[in-house]
Amino acid sequence: MSITSSSLWGIVAAGGEGARLKDFARDRIGTDTPKQFCAFVGTRTMLERTLRRARLLISSQHLVISATSHHRPFLFQSLGERPPGSLLSQPRNRHTAPGILFPLIHIFKNAPDALVAIFPSDHFVLPGRRLMRAVGEATAYLRRTNSTSAVILAADATYPETEYGWISPGTSVSTSDQTESIFRVKDFAEKPSPHEAERMLAERWVWNTMVLVARGTSLLEFFRRAVPDLVAYFKPLHRLAGTRLEQHVTNEVYRTISSVNFSSAVLARQPDHLSVSPIRGMHWSDWGSKARILRTINALRAGHTARSFMEPA
């Protein structure tokens, strides 16, 4: 499953606070630690599981963790030593758009021609190899076609979840016996109403896993089109990233900007520039609520052996 080119980089988004799960984490595992640093099943934290999946395809030197400064003790407890430059600390949590744009600027400065995969750190995936195989196939598709679209990896919807992003696949852009089909995005909806979610489920829409692959240059253009004010605030870092002035400028940027959600503010506003690759037979869940964690654990207990909890997910 390896990609021979060194042009694939990864961003692991780990800057969230997990406020809604703090009571659950305290009751279940006796900690107030943010969810991405918790081990709800097995012994590995959610962040560790995400990194293990990503490393099936991407070298550690090309994986950048986007975290928040006050989480550093949790990071080092969970991960130990990391390669220099692979951990970027945001002064404050300003949601997912700044949390992706900040490391994207660093990657672009080091590798302007890079392909970039984005991984949330708080999702449960089984089997992880199936997801990473789809990441590899999306990478190969982008390299082969020179497409400027972002390929979103999607999971089969199994119930009318109202807090997910939903995608309606359109016409196929790439099919073969060896790869997952990649489709144009016909429609994209964030957090639908219960009635809309029921309709989307009946019409076989898929869930946005928030794992995506795109050219770094394309992702920067996504930001410029959708949130130009945010991009303007980050503009000095294009020149100063990696210098002694970076920390001072970064502090000023994060003191000024507001919170921006990457999915709703950036992706959902430009579906014409998106493609989607549905992954069949994969269990995926965004563990943002107690109900979804328990739903996953109960489903796994009903259909898998206890060993499944201990294997890389």
C-alpha cells in the first residue's frame, strides 16, 4: 500500500478541547483529559490510533500534528519524542480552519508541490487499513490527473445523524477494478435537520469523514476563495514560518482571529471543487458525543471479538 513518491504529507488536527465529553471521560476513565488524548477502548489514545493509521502511508517526518499550546503535557505523555518541526502549537484553539491553515503554510514552505492528507484525531475507524488504502488511491488519482479538487473520504451512512456533514455523490470521475470510485460532489450539507437527515439516508448520501486529500496549492486556494480575511491574517507567516519571529507573529494572529470551522466555512461553500470517494464496509464514527461512543462500542461488541479492540484502528 506504500506510495513511492515522497510528496505526500499529512496534517493531524488535534487542537480541540472536547468539552462535551469531559464528564463522560471523567466517569468512564477517570480523567479530564481532552478526548483525543484518551483511550476509550484498548490502551492507545485516539491520537495514537490516528497516527498509527497515517503512518501506514506517510513517513513520520511528513506528519504534522496541529495542537494547542496548553495541551503540550498531554501530547508528550501520549507520544513521547517527535521529530523536530512535526508538532505545531497554536496559541489558542480557533477551531478547525486555522488549525489546518497554520500547518498547511508550514508544509507549503517546505514542499510547495506537496499533496496533503488531513486527518481528524478524534474519530474511530475500523479497519484503519481500508481508510488508508482509500487515501493512497485518492493520492494516486490526483497525481495521475493533475486535478485541483479535494478528494473527501466518505463512509456509508447508517442512521439519520444530524451533527455530521453529508455528501451526495454525483457522476464518476475515476473508476477501475483496482481503486475505489471517485465521484464529483453533487451536493454537500452540514448538520441537517432530522427530516433532512432521514431524506439523505433514504437517498444514499454518505457521511463526510473529514479525511481528505488535495494538493497543498489547491487547499490554499480553497481558503482564499472561502475565507479571504482569515488568509490575510496568516499572510505574514508565509514569509516568517520557521524563523525566530514566527512565535511572536503567531501569537498576534491568534489573538486577532475568530473561530472558523473548516467544513462549513470552507468546504461546504464550494462543492464544485470537491470530489468524494465512498469507502464501503468501514466502521467510522466521529466521537464527539457520549452517545456515538457508546453506539460504536456496543456495535463492536455485538459483531467483533475482544481482540478487535486492541488492534490498530
